[in-house]
Amino acid sequence: MRVLVSIGPPIEPTVTAPGPRPKWLRAPAPAGENYWELKELIGRLRLHTVCESAACPNVGECWNQRTATFMILGNVCTRRCGFCAVEKGSPLPVDYDEPERVAEAVEAMGLRFAVITSVNRDDRKDGGAELFALTIRAIRERVPGCGVEVLIPDFQGSRPAVEIVMEALPDVLNHNTETVPRLYRQVRMGARYERSLDVLAYAKRIAPACPTKSGLMLGLGETQDEVLHVMRDLRAHGVDILTLGQYLRPSPRHLPVARFVPPEEFGEYRQAGKDIGFAHVESGPLVRSSYHASHAVK
């Protein structure tokens, strides 16, 4: 495997921000005819998107290209991860009409590839897997030929829940490891690194033809060796597609940024990922889980 040479010494976690956001992390403000059209459509259909709920910096770019990541199972998460802007608290009742409304939005947007994610629903035995399956099927029925990627939670490690999703035949199964094992307690409260690897491996085992995908946020205090270790672990567990992006602090209540990772370093990680054997690597400061999602399966 190619050795990274331009990243420099390991970066230890810090508790203070590394200064003003650099120019390579400045995204244009959301605007444009398509943006406002999609905003109206999503509001009218009473849907949620991770683009808005998680304060994604690419919302303007993606919505103007008529792409969005739909977030099902409500807008309130049962976990309190230190990086995430989604509201935390008591979950909303499951809305079984939601899959049809998502499919209606996919049709109205003219999508040929849709991405579906959710909040964590640890209050439910299946973690919300049933609604993922219903949403996949609703999109396929309403928009034949539309590809569907699902970005699932860990379902608390429930293999039957993974089976429910995979039986609906998604085109891509995504589950993010998010960070390196050492930082899990601060970053992913309620999650376990080994559990996430098992979810990805089990999905690949029961549906070998379905590409699996995972992603990492950088800039939380991880070291180069730790990132490479996770990348190797993901490939060893059958993951085909990798995303790497910069963590950005949603508010002062969230974890601080330890470091702004420069674009050239993301380029080094992209090449390392290819050398390790990933079929596709999306790596850059503003990359997020569903950024250019359809490109990875063409």
C-alpha cells in the first residue's frame, strides 16, 4: 500500500478551535430556483432532509442539482452524538404514510437516484428497518428504475433488522463508522465500532452483489495511522465505497474542531483508499455521506 508522506506528524486531540474556517471550506449560501422549489416541495409533503437537519454545507449545490437526502422516521434522534446537529429527545410516532410521500417527492424531483437515511430509533425493536424497506419499495413502485441508497443506523446490532432492509434490495447499503475507535465515546455515544463493522459485513454476507459503503469525518483529533487502520478494517469487512470529509462544528454545544484538514491531505487519503482496494473513494473537505452518491455506482 502507498504510504502517505505529506500529512505530517500525528495530530493529538485539542479542546479549542483551530482558528477561522479556511477558504476551501466556504460553501456558497443556498439560493437558486431549484433550491427554493425543492424547499417548498419538502415542506408541502411534510418531509425531512438530512441536508437541512444536519446543517450540510452542500445543501445549495445539491438542491440546485435536484438531489437531496431524505430523512425518515421523524426529525428527533434517540442518541446524543457529539457531532450531530439533528435534534435529540423523545422520538416522534412512526408515520407509515411517510414512504409514499418520499416516493412522491422523488417522482416530482425527477430523481434517478435517491438517498434515504434516518435518525436513530432505539425505541423500536427493529430500529426503524421496516420503514426503510417500505420506502425503498414505494420509490421503486412509483419511479421504476430509480436507484436507491440507504444510509442506515446500526439498529443496535440487530441482524434481523439488517435482513429486513436488504430484502427490499437497495442499490447501495451505507452505514457510517464516522470516526476512529479511540474517539467513539466522545463522538458516537451509544455506538460501538465493532458493531458498525459487523452491520456492514453482515449486509455484504447476505447480499454480496449489493455495494456497501461507509464514511469518516476528519478533524476530530484522529491520527493518520488511525484513519488508515479504519480504512483497512472497512475493506476487510467487505466495504466497497468510502467517503471522507471534514467535520464542521454545528454549534458551540457540539464537539470542537481539532484541525482543519487541507485538500491535499484528502487527496492523499483518496489515493490510499484506492490502493487499499475500495472501488470508489469520495474524499474532500466538503464531502458528506451522500455527496455525489450516484457517481459511485455508475
